[in-house]
Amino acid sequence: MTERWNRDQVLALAPDASSQKAAQGVSSPGKWSGAGATAGALWGECRGSGSKPYLACVDLSEPAYRCSCPSRKFPCKHALGLLLLWSAGGVPDASGPADWAAEWLDRRRDRAARAAIRPPAPADGDGTEAYGDAAEGGDEAAGAGGGAAEAGGQADGGGRADGGATAGGAGRAGGAALAAGPGGPADARRAAQRERRVAAGLAELERWLADQVRQGLVASRRHDQWDDLAKRLVDAQAPAVAGAVSRLGAVLSGDDWPARLLGEYALLHLLAVSHRRLTSTAAAPAELGSALLRTVRERVGFPVAKEEVLAGETVRDRWDVLGRRDTEQDRITARRVWLRGRSTGRAALVLSFAPVGQALDASLVTGTTVDADLAFYPGSCPLRALVAARHDPAPHLSAGPPPGSTVDGALDEVARALAADPWTDSWPLVLEAAVPAGSTLRALSGPGGALALHPSCGTPWRLVAASGGHPLTVAAEWTPEGLRPLTAWDGEGQVIVL
């Protein structure tokens, strides 16, 4: 049997807080009949307000969900309630699924088999299966989300301008229209035209930055000038840089805003100058094909096709799902899922996007370990990845907490990432023997020391309660402003989603 997820892991799958509350209301055994579980699936009939019960089924291998209720949320409260009942040991084992559940599961297996043998379709959005499955009448949701065009780079939305998000839909559309490589004279002309526009836009950015420093930072508190510049960069088809400029206003919230703003200006200047020098006619051929150039162009807003990533080398490992964070910008929700390889120690980021209110990729469950091949996007510090293949029938609970490091080890890891990619705005860390102490996370292992928490965390009461003064293994997202705790493991290996 698949190891049962705990309550925290199930509730973390909910699309919103109201779904969490509603799911708890339908998780009692008295609400369910005909429930059962096999190694890779759950099913049951939930009594509702109508004469017929709702039929809910969960494919644990993705996970994916089906329910006969009219809700457009995925997973709906009935699927979540069934998972909560299962996590509490309330779903009995069965030799095989009910007929209606078996039919749905067989259809899913057939579609997966057909998809494995047919040639890949052109990239659309983030290249993953859309929710709702129109062929099935919209009554199911797969674990892999889709629907929204991806922004190039790594959209943070957390305040730092990392060149990852776009400035509005026009920027995303402009980048997506030129995602494909040249396939003929017309494509070559369009690609050359975009190169000229991007070069002109970044040249204007260099001049603008020089003016800002010459005039002094006090004048920079006018937001309208940033908005105007971002619009011009969108027109220049440099959407990721436009997104970085549009987020500069978030820097002004703290008392140390002059230093932070100057730092962001320096990163933008470094990006513009790097692109100019690496793409100049005087650049050596080795530089033009370098990993650094791939990183620079991604930060500018040149997209990388999913097919190109999947065609590259893959890394197989048992990947610990450390946690996830959702951010919203320009009516698009981005989900960041952080992973780390048990054997390789390698960090990975799986991104998915969807319009606000629509379901996101929920295939990677926090606190589980997935045996999978990951294909990494090219660059000087590869971090973002796609799940190329999974070798487990279902995700397994981690065999204890993931390997952690000391504070010094964590800082060394971040320093190496920044040396390779100065525009890195976040990185996954795992600290062992850590306890919350005020606005810091203090490590008791190694020489000791502490790392500051992100100001938005306030007092991490859930982490404080889970610790009770005792050391925990804590997975967190490093940012220049501090750590964002994601998940903790207590002394018994219990997963606590923060």
C-alpha cells in the first residue's frame, strides 16, 4: 500500500482556505460509503444534499482527482475529504477499485500510454496537461497543471527584481510568439528584428540607470517613471527585464530602501551590459555558446522551449519535495515547488502557472520522495527543471527528514549559486537541528549561528509550536531579505507543512 500522507500534507493540496475548511466538514466516516483504497488509488461515495451521492476518486500516482460534484475547484472538497479520511486510517484496503473508479483509472492509463508513444506537440503555455480534461466532460483534474503562458526565467513576485516575470500580458504574448527557433527566412527575419529591438531597449535601460545614479536616488521614488520604462521594455520585447523594472516599487517599503534600490539598479546594469558584451560581434564563439549567455538571455526574456529542455540530459535521483510557495502577479498565479536529490544533493525548482482561480500543478506532494528523472533548463547555475519521467507508481513519504546542513554550509551553498548566477533571487535550503528564535532560525549543529527570517514571516508561530524549543529539520526558501520557512520535520520524522 502507498504510505498515507498526514493531515498537513493533504490540506496543503487545497486550492484555497475555504476548500480546506469545507473538506474537513466532509471528512467524517459517516459521510462516506463504498470507500476503498488500493496501492495507487482511493475512491468513495460522499453523501451530499441531493438524492445521489457524489462519486470521488483520487489517483495517488499524480495525484489526480475526479468527482461528480459541480465544483470547478481541483481538488474539490470531496476529494480532499476522502484524502483526509484516508490519512486518518478511515479508508479500508480493497482488492480492486469500484467499477466506476476503475473505468476512470483505466482511461487515464490509456491516455498516458498514448501520450508516451505519440510525437510531442508544440509547446503551449507551460507544456503540461490542462485541468478539467475536456474529453471527459470537465469532471477530472490531472496533477500536472497548465493553461497559462510561462514567463521566462523564475518569477518571484516577492519583491526582488529577478528578471523572471513579465510586465503584463503583452510581454508574455510577445515572448511566446518568438519562442520557436528560426525555421525559414521569415522566422530568421523576425528573430533578427527582435534581437535589434532587445539591444535597443537594453541600451536605453543602461542610459536610464546612469541618469538615476547621476541625479540621486531620492528622485527614484516616482513610480510613474518605472512604469513608463517597463512599458518601453515590453515594446522592445524584453519582457523579463520589464517585469524586473515594474517590481522596483516593492523595494521602497523598508528603511534601508536606498541600499536595496541601488543593489537592484546594479543587477539590472549588470544584466544589460552582460547581454551587450556576450552578444556583440567581437564575442568569442565559446562565449556565444556559453552557459552564462543562456542565463543572461533567459533573464532578459528569451524563452526556452520545453522540448529543448526535455531533449537534454536528465538527472535521476530520489527527489525530496521540500515545499512549495504560490505567488500572484498580473492575474497569473505561479507555483514554486522546491526539490533536493537524496544522492546528488542537487537543488531543483519546478514551476507551474495558471490564471488566478484556476488549478495549479499539485503532482508533487510536500514531504514525499519521488524517484524521477529531471531535465534542467540550461544556464550557468541550472535550477529550474521539468519532471521528464517518474519511476514510482506513487510518491512515497520521505524516509526520515532530508539531509540538512549547518548555517555555514547553507551560506556556502548560496554563495556558490550567486557566483554562478548573480541574479539568483531564491534557493532551497535544509537546516538540521534548527530552532526558531525571534526573527531568526538558529542552528544548533556545527559552529552554530542563525539566519534571519523574511520580514513577511513575522513571528513563525506554527514553527514555534512545532519546535517547542526542540531542534527540527527545517526546509526554507532563501531570499536576499531572509528565509521563508516551508516545511519542518520533528524528531520522529513527522512532516509539518508551515
